[in-house]
Amino acid sequence: MIGAEALYLLYAWLLGAIICSYLSERKGYGEKPGLAAGLLLFVIGVAIWLVWPPRPQSKWRVQGPIGLRRRRRRVDSRDAS
């Protein structure tokens, strides 16, 4: 019985580390700080990276949190004719 619970906790711990690593990389800090926070702080690490401010030219600010924001087509004066 404790084996199944331990396995679920292990999966949750690893999922928290993956999410923290993804968030820190999107916010411009690299994957390693997020991975460390996810492994050491478990659930709290995800909350920390969600409120941590992104760097100015990070993917979080340019493309959005998930990265699905599409590029807008720019209409130049040359294309208008």
C-alpha cells in the first residue's frame, strides 16, 4: 500500500521539477535554477516561479507564458501597393 503512494509522490515531485525548470527557462533564467527549486521546494517551487518577475527580453515577455502567441504580420508601405 505504501508503495503506490510513494510512487505517486515521486511522480508529483518530478512533475514539479519539470514545471519549475520550464518556467525558469521561459522567464530567462535558464533551466538549472528552476530545476533546483523544483527538486528542493517541491510544490512551493512552482508557486515561486509563477510570481517571479521575468527578465526583459525573455521568452515569457516576448512570446507569452506558453509560447503560443502568434507573430503579427507587419504591413509595410511597400506591401500595401
